[in-house]
Amino acid sequence: MAGTHFPRHPGSANRSPMTQATIICIKWGTLFGPEYVNRLYSGVRRNLAGPVRFLCMTDVTRGLHPDIEVLDLPEEPFRAQMDAALAVANRQGAMRKTSLFRRGLIPNLEGPVLGFDLDVVITGDLTPILELAPGDVAMRHDWTEKRKGRPTGHGSVFRFDPKLHGFLYDDLAANPYAEVEKARGSEQRYTSHKAMDRGLFTYIPEAWVVSFKYDCNPFPGNYLRPPHLPEEARVVCFHGHPKMDEAIDGYRGSLIRFSKPCPWLRENWIDRAAADLGPDWA
């Protein structure tokens, strides 16, 4: 099983092994435990050839691996107006990630930043995503929005450069209620449309960033076979159900989203992280 799937994407020959990759995530509250951050960190550094600088913006630092650089989760001056608009859209908290886009947030930053949600598992070389279309914001086409014929990126994986794309923070800070209202409370719609409007957006190839429920475990085949890992997948996203911890041993909470046990998820998300960081951190 392990030999079938991994290692699948060797480090890119085009990227110098001395080039540092900057990776960022955000964690607020206790919905996700520190193991989600630690496992993401391990997955990233196991799938990049050179040194990795990994940052987590959070208000709860307990349990994070010591190699992870912590950024304080800010209380933005426009938070009240943003939250008022989000309440109307019934999307409370949904735009906190925009704090990651502020110029000067990351000290001594050179080059782009690759951001992740915590409910993803890294399964292949991330170098092509980092190197894709320099100067653009890069996101995968959102599955639901694409099906409806709408041009919107999916926010689980996002590549940006704060020096070039500071407008993603500045525009929201300048007019928070109107910007949230225009985006209908969706951070991924706000981010991708802002970049598209400036001609600074590229879609990440769909084969590189896949959905567990749509691409790995689609109905009705989910009743016939276990979830499969697409050959070119570098990141697998978990949105809706099953959640990551639900999918490992199989999920029976929904007719359409039923899944058999998923050994490759356990291997890449938990087992390899424990071997890399030690069991206390994964």
C-alpha cells in the first residue's frame, strides 16, 4: 500500500535546494487541535526539496511543534464592521484569513507565500504550486462554483506575495462592510475576485489540488471501493463531510458521503508525521 502511492512526486529539479519556501496557516479557537498544524508542517517539509519556513497565525500556541514560527492572531481595527456584514451573510468568522495578506506581516520575507487551511493532507511535491505563474495569486477553481459556471477560487490552498498583493488586505481594511457584502461573506470569493479584477490570478491545475469527497470518493462508487488517491494529487482537501478524522476509519454519516476506510490518509496525515516529528507532536 505505501509503496503503491509514495514517494510519488520527487522534488523539482528547477528549484534550488537552498531556496527557502515560506508556508503559512491560520488557527483560531479550538476547533482544530495543534496536531493539525504539526501534521501540516510535516507534510509540507516532506514534500519540498529545500528549507521550509512554516508560520502559524493563532491565538492558541499550546502544543505546536517548536520549529513552527508563531504569529499573533490580530484583533483587526475593522473587525466590528466586518463581523456585522458577516452576520448578515451568516458567515461568522469566515474572513479571518485576510489578516494573512497584510504587507509586513512576515518579517524578512523574500518571495511568495503558500497558504493552507488545516483540513488538508499533503500527498505530493508542492514545488510546482510555489513556482506557478510568478506574480499572480494562485488558487484552485472551487468545485461548486465551477459546476455553476462561476469563476471563483477555492481557499484551501492559496499562493500569494504580500509585497505584490497587499491590496487583498488594504481594500478590506478601507471598506470592510461593502467588501464583505460584495463577496457575500466568502473569503475565497473575495480573494480570487479581487485578484481577477486586477489581472493577477491563475488557477492551480485541478489535478494538483483535489477534493476527497468529489475526486477521491465520489458517489456511487464510494460503496464499491475505498477512496483512491489521484496520481497527480499534491493536496487533498476535506470540505464538508467526511472530516479528516472521520474518513480514516470510514464514514457512515451520510448516504452520498459514505466512505470505506482510507489507509493512505492515515499514512500521509498521521503515520508519516509521527515518524518525522515524533509521536508526541503528531
